[in-house]
Amino acid sequence: MPRLILLNGPPACGKSTLAGRYVDEHLLALNLDVDRLRNLIGRRRDDPRAAGRLARGVALAAARTHLASGHDVVIPQFLGRTPFIEQLEGLARGGRHVPRDRAARQQGEHGEALR
């Protein structure tokens, strides 16, 4: 079963290094760097938020395709907000994604998921 691995942490903590090591040791694993994808978008600095949304959308599509082919995906990315993390979680669970408003309603008083 293919794995989707999110390496989340502050800048310069070794996420990219760990992702590189993982793909070096796992046949056809994908090191999916969202920042590199964003850098491929023309005039991204004119609308950085839109560029970020587009890059995350491309990353989700690429991860979905790669996982469906039976291969691991590693995403080294600092994510301070939860929506993209939730989308990745849905993808890891086989494409099922809990909509943001429903996920918020499922949170308990201290933020734990109520499932």
C-alpha cells in the first residue's frame, strides 16, 4: 500500500533532506515539494495567495496520481494552517475528504477530533 508522508516543520529543520533520503531509499517514491511547484507558476509574486492555492492544487493532483500508481509520496512543507493538511489526510484515506465546515463541527472543546 502506497504511503503519503507529510513532513511539516519550520524552515531549515531538515524536511527536504529527510524527503530526499526517503525517495533515495524507496523505488519510484515522489519528493513533492510544493514550493518548487509554486516557483513554476508565472508572475506568482503578483498574486502570491492565488499562486499558493494553485501550487497546492497541483500537488494534490500529482499526489493522487502517484499514489494511484502504487508509489509513495513525500511532501516536505511548512504548513501553519490546517486546510491543506486536511486535504492531504483525505487523500491518504483513499480520496475521502471531510469538508472544512464539517471537520470544524467534529472538533471537541480542546481540538480533538470526534469520530
